[in-house]
Amino acid sequence: MIKSTKVPIYEIFFSFQGEGLYTGLAQIFVRFAGCNLKCNYCDTSYSTIISRKAKYLTDEELINKICLLYKQNKKTFLSLAPDKPSVSFTGGEPLIYVDFLKAVLPKLKEKGFSVYLETNGTLSQNLKKVIKFCDIVSMDFKFISECKKSFWKEHKDFLKIAIDNVLVKVFVKCVITNSTNVSEIKKSASIINTILKETPLILQPSIDKNIPAIQNLYKFYTAAKKIIPNVHLMIQMHKFYKIR
Ligand code: SF4
């Protein structure tokens, strides 16, 4: 008998999406432990390292937990989100466990859930293996000013794979801090412009660390808007209300 692989999961909980285009959507969140990056502004540093708090689960164990949580919150789901219940895979970085996702996502889809992938947008080859099971991809663009390295090529490849799957809804987010510079925003908008210019770009000002100056937000928004049409300036609601 083949033994199922276990992966570290920091928490599974029911809440509302706190950022991006689907802010306010009732979801089940699966937060993996572990990440391939180390951003200065990381709000989940507890989950980027695999601590003893993480629980190791098999695909079947995770699916059972998701189904149980759904059952416990079914009334809320049906009243707030009457369509397919949505499961957000977040982290850390979910795509570092791509083989595990390959086992979990199709089974969840069969059970009637929709899949929301929250990712740092750097592991394009892993995305390729699971994109057909995703309904929404929320990808980040990471900047050298906060993440120690540029990932322009990785982000471009990643966005292309996501966009090529026409059934998947895709948007890009980037965290704006006082270290962000306008060339990073212009480059982000230019990459989107070369792939699908209508792709939404969400500019998310940091509200707790290295807070950006308000005049920079205006400058960044107008710079992006000159290149692509769909730019939004939005704060992360869960951070504002200090909820998970
Ligand atoms: S990619 Fe996300 S989870 Fe990973 S270190 Fe950066 S902010 Fe944290």
C-alpha cells in the first residue's frame, strides 16, 4: 500500500477574505507552513518556518477537516456565499507542496468546492501542475525593495500560465511600503500589459510596517494607471481589523 505524504499545515479556519478583489468572501482557509521567500513585511512569519505548531496531515485528513468545517458553517456559507463554497489555500507558500495539492484539489472539486490559490507567484512550473484545478489565482508581485531579490522573470512566467487558462480568474497584488519605488510599480504594470492588460493590479499599502507616504500612493496609482486600465488601491481588511 502506498503511504500518503503528510505536509505541515499551520491552521484551518473559517473567515472572510481580507484582501484583493474578493475581499469579504466567506471562505475556508488552509494555511500551509513553509515558504520559499523571506519578505520583510511578512505577516505570517510564524508560518514561513515550519514550527512545532504545524500539524502534519495527509490529503484525506485535510479534506475531512475541510468538509467538517464546511458542515459546521454551512448556514453562514449558504446565506453569504450561496454558490460553491470557496477554499483558500494560503501560507507560507502553498505551491511548495504541489504534489500534495495535486492530490487534494481534484477531490475537493468533486465534492463541490471552488479553489482559491493565494501565492507569491514565483513557482511557475508548480502552478502548471495544478492550474486546471484552480478557480481563482491571487498572485503577488514581490519587489527587491522588500524581498531582497527581483522576481520579474518568475512573475512573468507565472502570470502567463495563469492567464492562459481562460477559466481561471486572476489578479495581481503588491504590497506598498515606504521602500517601494515607482519603477517597481511601472515594471509591474508593464508585465501585466504584455500578457493581458485587463488583469487587475491591486496596490496594497502596508498599514503596520514601513508605512508608505500618502503622496507616494497617489504617484504609484497614477503611474500604473497610465500603463494598464484596471488598478485598485486597497488596504488589507484583516490587518486593519486585526482578525485572521
Ligand atoms: S511570500 Fe508571503 S508568506 Fe512568504 S515570506 Fe513573503 S509575505 Fe511571507
